[in-house]
Amino acid sequence: MLFHVQMTVRLPHDMPPAKADELKAREKAMSQELQRAGRWRHLWRIAGRYANVSVFDVSGPAELHELLSQLPLFPYMDIEVQALCRHASSVHEDDR
Amino acid sequence: MLFHVQMTVRLPHDMPPAKADELKAREKAMSQELQRAGRWRHLWRIAGRYANVSVFDVSGPAELHELLSQLPLFPYMDIEVQALCRHASSVHEDDR
Amino acid sequence: MLFHVQMTVRLPHDMPPAKADELKAREKAMSQELQRAGRWRHLWRIAGRYANVSVFDVSGPAELHELLSQLPLFPYMDIEVQALCRHASSVHEDDR
Amino acid sequence: MLFHVQMTVRLPHDMPPAKADELKAREKAMSQELQRAGRWRHLWRIAGRYANVSVFDVSGPAELHELLSQLPLFPYMDIEVQALCRHASSVHEDDR
Amino acid sequence: MLFHVQMTVRLPHDMPPAKADELKAREKAMSQELQRAGRWRHLWRIAGRYANVSVFDVSGPAELHELLSQLPLFPYMDIEVQALCRHASSVHEDDR
Amino acid sequence: MLFHVQMTVRLPHDMPPAKADELKAREKAMSQELQRAGRWRHLWRIAGRYANVSVFDVSGPAELHELLSQLPLFPYMDIEVQALCRHASSVHEDDR
Amino acid sequence: MLFHVQMTVRLPHDMPPAKADELKAREKAMSQELQRAGRWRHLWRIAGRYANVSVFDVSGPAELHELLSQLPLFPYMDIEVQALCRHASSVHEDDR
Amino acid sequence: MLFHVQMTVRLPHDMPPAKADELKAREKAMSQELQRAGRWRHLWRIAGRYANVSVFDVSGPAELHELLSQLPLFPYMDIEVQALCRHASSVHEDDR
Amino acid sequence: MLFHVQMTVRLPHDMPPAKADELKAREKAMSQELQRAGRWRHLWRIAGRYANVSVFDVSGPAELHELLSQLPLFPYMDIEVQALCRHASSVHEDDR
Amino acid sequence: MLFHVQMTVRLPHDMPPAKADELKAREKAMSQELQRAGRWRHLWRIAGRYANVSVFDVSGPAELHELLSQLPLFPYMDIEVQALCRHASSVHEDDR
């Protein structure tokens, strides 16, 4: 099932650049692994902001929380979650 | 290019049901036409609310406004727009 | 799986009392049916407000939306949804 | 009587991990003690956030404040309280 | 126990003056009855607004809701409730 | 005349405990002195939060500001002020 | 003593123009009477909005409420009140 | 022409007292110089808060910005600006 | 001098279409007249909303208010005004 | 195509002045380069605030994000983006 997630990153200004780089590299690797596994179905940058809009395809809230809370940038993100479902006007039979 | 659009519908409580049904039928037809044409790339229902999350693929803000302002429910919707672009961590070369 | 739902009812002041009573009676009947079926697990009044806090136990966002959107008072409610999961500090093995 | 409590934890980013771990361990122990005593009736994680939704069963606002203010994470939490009561549509005679 | 209640009245502009007067007269009578009974301990006007700040002394959220929801102006008020308790710096032994 | 004041305390997390204790002790002493003098007429804790609701009885805004700005915790508090007056439905002749 | 008052007028769109004109004429007359009496010390239009910023010089919250609640447009205004006092950096001995 | 300016001061808690005192002294001196020159026409303290309401009389937005941005406390203030003009109901011919 | 104005139009849903059309036609005519006169320097549509972003070049707040309050849609618009000035990093000598 | 961008700068109070000066100098240089290239079409200071209103003319959200995220002050700015298009009432054929 699908969850719409908007993440805004707020890194502390006094974080050493090396630590920030390492966090971002691990975040990117984990994100791409989840994308390839089909769990992180969409990932878009919001133009002009250090933020993204994502759609996750998971087995439920428990898996969603497990994935999000393990992201390296999780302690530094404001996260808003909305549960999605197929729209009655969609031209697709499934939730694409 | 992509725009993230969240629409919340607020029909006046005194709208005659027949008018509401007619507006919704025309909205659905136009929505499906735009989906088939590839302009309205994603359409999801937000669970528990008379609202949707959509992603449009258009040539720019002018086309986006033209499409949205012609929707039959446009006068009754609160609409929030965010411009999207490819995320540097996306596993896709394009903006999927 | 569990969803936390807060509903605030805003009936139009010019709704005829008979219609309001009929809506509320049907809302109560459907609510109790869903409670008995185990779908509407908790239902509490928020003291001092025409509003409730509820916990639904459903198969996913699609079923949640189906249940909520069929409530007789749905067109007159502001609804906020939060997906819940078991807390790591819970003394229960399940999501009670 | 019941109080609905939503807690959002905001640990300072410069808190030493050992101190954070110790605070969390003590928070968990006290939470489980209160759950077993029937004071902290429900405890759920909000998916995707370092936050929980809880229902407390206490003798009144004074006991609620005493319990919450003694939690090890209290200084680092945003807490919202809503007083609950039995809903007239509940299928239970009590406030379950 | 004490609850702090802020009520803001929003009468529809098209309510007939006679109905408004009748509602206000009944509201005043019920308010004074509750004040004399010691349930509505304090009642102050907020200067410049059709609103009041009140302190109720009741047996719990259930009684608070029963009292507030029976007020004639209840359908026309925005109500905010905060549970109060004795402050550790109070010079009184009780919750005055 | 009366002013309704809501104070929320936000101590910096890195304040040395000894300094915090000293500030709180001086705050308590000054608060009790003002209560005994009849200037700080009511003082209640808001359950679950490091915050209070107070009613001051002073000669005007100037005295109110003088009292509040001299509180030891003043630099660490968010303060909201509302001017109160006797409510026309009060059963008291004065502003109790 | 001084109170800073910001008033925003929201006339119902279906108010007959004659009634609106009559209300505005009475509002203007009462406003000018209060200005001449020194109670309504300042009155400025906020550019681009049907709103004003005012400073009242009254004997206290009770008189302020009496003046504001008698204004013909009172039922149609959002009003925000802030108590003012002399600023320590003012070059005037009084509260000008 | 007139601009209504509300300034809220938020000094960092770790600013050395000597620096804070020096900033405040320079702020006061510049404020009084501008008051005497007629540019800073009104200056009032908001009771209970480290904030003021001011009215500036300047030649336009450029001069307003020049004055405000040179204030010693400018980097520590939240500033809200509203352009004012003579109100049609004012008893004065000018913008007093 | 320049003022940044954002206007959001909220026509009542029960306004007769003929009246709405007439208001819009007059609004357009007046807008174009002001654009040609150089007073309404910029006018852009915000994509997806019945709203615009405008920049006015006027002699001060008084003229700005006079222009805006005479617009036929003024009673139906939420208007936010910000005073602008030349930016120190602008490549232009004037405020273009 | 055009995007309306409002940037509010929030430099940490403990940033060394030399670093702040260097960031601002590089920001100014990059801003002027983009203005001369026609990408940063308008740049205005908001009077009284460390903030600006800008209009960018870019090929789409991707270029907009690339430009904004490379600004030296980007990590210290709150940025709000609105997509613009030609207004039907504009006297210009293009989006000026």
C-alpha cells in the first residue's frame, strides 16, 4: 500500500562537513537500495528547497516507520505522512 | 516538467445533488482524458479526505494553469502547487 | 493495521433539525456496526467539542477511506488521519 | 478518567549518544511500569515520526501532570493534551 | 477538578435578532445557575471580543462535556479546553 | 484591573542545572510574594506542560509589564496577554 | 491607559448596500465622537485592506470593551487587542 | 508617509551580558535620535513582551529599510511592517 | 515607490454568473488602464490558483490604498501588501 | 518561464563576521551574474526585513533548483517558490 511522504532536511549549521557528507552518502545508498527493491516507489526534489516528495509502497505503517526511522538523515528531517489509495477517477486498475 | 498538486474539494452544502453529480462526472471525464494524454501523470486519493495528490507533466506553468482552471471543480477546490525536479538520488535517469 | 482519526463535525447552521437528527441517527448506527465488527476499535468524545478521537483497525488506506467516506456525516467533517504502529516500548506484543 | 496525549520528542542534536540512550532506557522502563499499572492505557508510535499517541487513565489533571512531568524525556517533548470522555455512540458502557 | 475553557461566539449574521436574544437569555440563565452551583467557578469577558475565559470545577471530562454541550450557544462557539492543576508555586493548599 | 497571562517556559537545554534551580527558586519566591500582595491573583499549572495560566490584578499595562519583565524566568518564557473585564453574565458584582 | 487595536471588517456579501451604508455612517460618527473625546487617540487605515490600526486611551479593559462592543460594525469585525505602555526608550515622559 | 512596525527582540541566551547591554544602549540612543528627528513618530512597549509597536514617518520604503536595518538589534528582531494611510473617518486632515 | 501585492479572489458561490462576468470585465479594464499608466507595473497569474502577484508603482500608501480599494473585485479579495525597495545586489541603479 | 521566489535569510548568530561577509560577497557576485544573464529577472528588498522577492526566468524547475541550491546563502535561507504565468489581464503579449 502507498504512503505519501514529504521530507524536509534541516542539518545543524555546525555539523562538520565530513559528517554531513558521510550521512548524505549513506542516505543516498539506502534510498537507492529501497528504490530498487520497489519500496520507495517515487522520489522527487521540491524545486528550491532541501526537501523531497516521495511515495512508498510498503506492507503497512509498521514497515513504513521501520524504513523511515533507519534513514541516516531521519534525526534531521521534518516528515509528513499521508496514506494514499487508488482514486476512483484513475485510469489504472491498480494504484499507479 | 513535473508539478505536484494537492487538491481539496469543498462543495457548498447547499449545492443541488444533481449539479454536484454533473460536476463530478465532467471532472472525472476530463481527468481521465488528461491522464490518457499523459498530462496528469499520477492521481491518488488521500485516505479519509475529499482530496487528492496529483503529479502533472506539462510544458510549464502556463499549461498547468490552463489545465487546472478548466477543471469543473476548480471553483470549489483549494489547490497547492509545488514544482518538482529529478532528485539526485533517484535511480532513474529521468524524472519518474 | 491501525489508523488514528480525529473527526470534527461542522453542521451548517441552517440544516433543518429533522435532517440533522436523521444524519446523526444513521451515523450512530453505522458507527456501532463498525465497532462491533472490530473495524472501529476505539471511539472517544473530546470533552467540550463536537469532535471525536478514533482508532480504526483496517486492512489498509483503501478500506479506511471506504469506511470514512460512507459515514453520513462525512461531508460535514474535518478529518485528520495518522498511521499508527506498535510502539517499541509497548508492553503488548501486538498493537493494542 | 482518560486523557489523550500526543508527544513529539526533539532531542538536541548535540546530546551525547550515551546520555540519549540512558534517557530512552529510563523512559521505556517508566513507560512500561505505568502501562502495567493501568495508568498509561495505550501507547502507539506515529508512523514516520519520533512521536507517539497515548491514552492515560488517571484520577485527574494533577496525576496526569505528575506522571508526564516525571518522564525522563519530558524536557525534550512537545506535549498536547485533550480530555476524553465516553462517546454517546460507543458500544461500550464504559470509556474503552 | 479544574478545566480552563476559552469560548468564542460566532453567531450567523442571518440569525433573527429575536432568536439571538432568546439564546443569549437562556445562556445567561444557565451560566448563572452553574456559577451559583460552583461548577462554573470563574467567568471573564475578553476585552474587545465576543469571547470569554472561564474556569470550570467539575468531577471530570464527562461532566465538563455534559455542561458545555448543553449550553444554548454551544453550536455557535469555538471552544478550547485545557486541564489545570495546582501550581507548585501557589500560595494556596488547594487549586484556587 | 485584570489581565489573563499564559506563560510557557523554554529553558535552554544547555543551562547548568544549578543555574536553572536558582532561577526557579527566585521565580517561586517572587511569584509567592506577588500572590500574597494580591497582584498575582490566580496561578494554575497547565497539565502536561511546563506552562501556567495566571490572572494578574494590577493598576494597568505599565504595572503588568513591570511585574512580568522582572520575573527571573522572563527571558525564557513565551507570554501571551489578554485584557479581561467583568462578564455581563457573572453572578458577582465585581470581577471575581 | 493605552490599548492597541487592529480591526478587520468582514461584511457579509449579501448585506443590502443600504444597510451597509447606514452601518458605516454610524460607525464613522461614533468613531469621530470618540476621537474628539480623546478616547480613540489614533486611527489609521492599513493600505490595501478593509482594516485599521487604532490606539485607544481608556480607563481600563472594561471601558475598552464597552466602546468596542458598541461600534455598529462590531459584529462584523475581527479584533485583536494588545495592551501598551510607555517604552523605556521613549523621548516622552508620558505614553505619547 | 507612515509605516506601522512591530518588533520582537530575541536575544540569543548565550550572548554575554556586556554585549547585550552595549547593544541595548546603542539601540536606545539611535531610537531617541530618530524620535527627535521625527522619523520614529511613536514607540510603545507591548505589555508583558520584549517587543514594541512603532510608527515611522519616512520618505518611503527605502528610507524605512535603511533606518531599521541599521538598528543595533536588527539581527535579533522579528519585524512586521504594514503601510498606513489616513483613515477616511479620522478627525484630522493629516495622518496623525 | 514599489509595493508587492498578492491578491486571492474568493467569489461567493451563489453570485449570479452575469454579475461575476461584469465584475471581472470591469476589473480587467481598470487593471489595464492602471498598467498603461505605469501604476500597476507587473501583473502575473499564480499557476493553479485564482490569484495574482502584482507590483505597484505609486506615490505612497495612500495612493496604493485608493487604487486597490476601487478595484471592482476588492470586496472579494484577500490582499497582502509588502513594501519593496531597491536591493543592494541589484544590477540596476533604480528599482527595476 | 517564470518563478516567484521569496527568500528570507537567517544567519546563525555565532557565524564569524568574516565568514558572513565572504558568503554575502559571493552571494552578491553570483546574483549579479545571474541578473546579467537574464535568469534572475527581478530582485527587490522587502523593506524592514533581511529578505527579498525575486522573479527567475528559467527553462524549468530543474534549472531553478540548480540555481537556487548553488547560492552561497542557500543553507541559511527559507525559500518559498510559486510558479507564475502570463495573466489574462496583462497588457503585454508576453510574461513581463
